Amino acid sequence: MTGTTTGSPVPFEAAVSRYDPVIGLETHVELSTAAKMFCGCRVGFGAAPNSGVCPVCLGLPGSLPVINKAAIEYTIRIGLALNCTIASWCRFARKNYFYPDMPKNFQISQYDEPLCTDGWLDVEIAGQTVRVGIERVHLEEDTGKSLHVGGATGRIHGADYSLVDYNRAGIPLVEVVTKPIGGTGALAPVVARGYVTELRDLLRALGVSDVRMEQGSLRCDVNTSLAPAGSAEWGTRTETKNVNSLRSVERAVRSEIERQAGILDAGGRVILETRHFHEDSGTTTPGRSKEEAQDYRYFPEPDLVPVAPSAEWVDQIRAALPELPAARRAELKRVSSQLRTEWNVSAADMESMEHIGALGLVKQTVDLVTGSGDTARAAAFARKWWLGELARKANESGIELAELAISPRDVARVIELEVSGELNDKLARRVLDGVMAGQGPPDEVIAARGLAVVTDSGVLAAAVDEAIAANPEIAAKIRGGKTAAAGTLVGAVMQATGGQADAATVRDLILQRCTAQS
Ligand SMILES: [Zn+2]
């Protein structure tokens, strides 16, 4: 061994002035198919450990895998959206390695015959378009999940014991691998983040995954290498594993550039290895030295037939692709002034909506609201939610609006119920909370938690009469013409109905009752 493999990190600006970074991203995406990749087990996050398993995904002797057609279709959808060539014939391969979370001791993956190859994705960075080449998109099965108990870090070192949950084993997993991305200089960390953001939005639009980074359905490995500025040769890369937020993708690249520059400045060499990113310190530490492909002893999976998607099927899938984020953004730009008029908002309002990434969400929501008969009114409600309560929630969780566990369809439904008087503002808030807590779409949350506004006139009338009887002196004031005093009684009725009445209706009813009795 020659030269050092350590060195003090170099400040970022200095590092990128002397070295050219080259990055590469490998993104794993759990598909949201109903069943697993090679068996009929249901897929779901948060189920009791080892409740969603069968002989196939547990790798029991004698069990045989069968390919899930929906997973193939989803993968082709992704490949087409990334401008890839779709293989007319390809095979799965066995990737052999031992790890306790992999019950078969091999993973069914794709090796030299990926389903989709050679595409690209355009990413907007500071008004410029960076075209990121896509090397391949292939399909494999996910592994189980180890849980290391005891110890400070949650890693196996220092743990008292380990548990393993095979629910995730066999979930269809797509891996999207970029070509090396060079020439971005100081923008490399931002390009990495921009690429993952664009890919995530694309996958969400395709409806193939719920792309929840915090739940692990979208996971990123980030390759980084440095070469002396102007050099034609690439440096040795490191692979930072499982970087689990957009912000971490940017920080991981930045930290690796600073660390590797320190080693190269000291005349040392960077080791080809995997590294772990630490959210708290924003730095990486070494994992294992990187395996070479031959360590996995790949060979064609003998238990599966080849995959041969027909040209007609691929054309059908292409024809059914939804509008993709880039096209949607261009369309929003085109109709922006028309929307301003329809929604009756100022240019500054439009700009602030765009700035926090709410414009597209508000537009989708307004488009989905039916029966309001008034676009400006629907837009006012949509802006109230996306720019108010939901923006606050996203901010609190340190995520973007689009990452919230709520869709424009959910918000549109809540608005319909507000417009029809079935929800008031307070109840609507609780319904949105329920949706974000994973309790289902609005109507399910309302049914489960009994959140509909009390519209039963008998129930309301009884509550109003009770409030009047309990507050005779206030009722007398109202009868005497001081209608402003009704506010106290409205409060009493709202309390009696647990906030589930429409305040305006209650007020009308109180005034009506008091007049009738006088
Ligand atoms: Zn199974």
C-alpha cells in the first residue's frame, strides 16, 4: 500500500476549485404493486413483522417463483418515461451473497440483461437544463429488514441481538442507475439532489410507487469521485449507501467531495468502498470494501422463464403514460396568466405559490373539485389549505409540500364537503390530519372518526333550545334586539355538538328561535 488514505477535509469551495467531481446515482424504488415480485403475498408498510410471508419469499426448499406481470409493466413504464430502450427479450439473474435478511441466500435480480437501457432525464438547475444519462433500469426483489436491538447507533456493532422481518423480502424493487455525471463542478451536490427530486416526481406521476423516502420506498446510493481539475481521468469513487432524504443526498455528495479532496491534497489515495452517511454530523464513515461483480457469481435464474415484452404491449404502455412533471410544468407556465384571471389572484400570489411548489398542487386540486360551480371559490379553498395548514405541516416535518402524505384528490374532496356544508373549517382540519396519518381518504376518515357536521335539524334544534334555556338573560338581550349577543349561544351549541355544527346555521337557528318565542 502506498500513500495515506486519510486527510483533513477541505472546505467545499476550495475542493471544487482544484478538483472536478463526478457523481453517479443508484436509486432503488419499491413498486406499489398489490403483490410481491415472485409470489402472491400482499405488499403493505407497517404490518406485524413476518405476517406477510409465504414459502416462496421465505425461500423454502421446493418453492418456485412466478413473475408478477404488473411489476414488469411498471418497470417498462419507468423505462419509457426515462427515454430508455426496452429490451425485447431479457432474463433475470441470481445474485449470490449471504446476509441474514435474504432468506434464499441469493437475490433474484437482473445483471447483463436489464429490461430498460440507455435513456435520460432532464433536470432544471438554477434555470439551466442538465441532461442526466440513464445507464439502466432493472427489476429485482427487495430483501428483508434487520433490526439491531441495544447499542447506541442502531447498527449491528454493539447491538445485544438482532431481529429480522421478511415482510419486505420479495417486494418488487426497481433500480435506476445513472451514467457518470461530470462537468457540473460546484453544482454537483445540487445536481444530485435535483436529479433525485425530478426522478421522485416522475415516479409519483407514473403511479408506480409511493416514493416515501422516510419509509424506505425510495432509497439512494450516491457515488462520488474527484479528479484533478482539467484531468481526463476519473478518480476512484466511493458509494454512500441508503441516503434517505433529498437534503441528505446533497449533503452526502458535499461531504464526500470535502473528504476526498483532503486525502488527495495529502498525496493519498481514495479507497473503493461503500460508506454510510450520518444525518446528525453530515459526514460519512467507511462501510465494507466494495465487492466486484464476480464476487456475486451471477448466472441466469434457472427457475424463471425469460421476459419478452411484445412491441404491441410496449406501445400500449407508452400510449397510456400520464402527463409527466416536466410537461406539466411547461403547461403551467403556458396557462399561468389565464389561471390568475380564473382564480382572481395577484401576480405576487402566483409567484409565492410557485415558490413553495404549490402552484401545480393548487391547480390539480381545483381541477378535481366538482360541483362548486365557481373556480375562484374552489381556488380560494385550495390556496387556503395548501398555503396554510399543509405548508405548515410540511415545514414542521422538514419536507416539501408534494411529499406530504396527502394528494390533490384528497384535498379536493375536503373542499367539496366544505362547499356543501358537510364539513366546517375545524372538522376539515381534523379530516386532513386523519388522511395524513394514513387513515385513508377523507370519506373513510369521516366515517371512522364521526367527523361530519351535524345536519340533523332535530339534534341542532334541541341543542339550541338547551343553550337558550341555560342562558335566559342572553336570550332576553337577543329578543330585545341585541343580536350580537347570539355569539355566546353559538359558542355553547358548538361546544355541545363537539364542534361538529355549522356556526352560521346555528346562529340563524338561534335568532329564529328567539324571535318565535318573543
Ligand atoms: Zn410470499
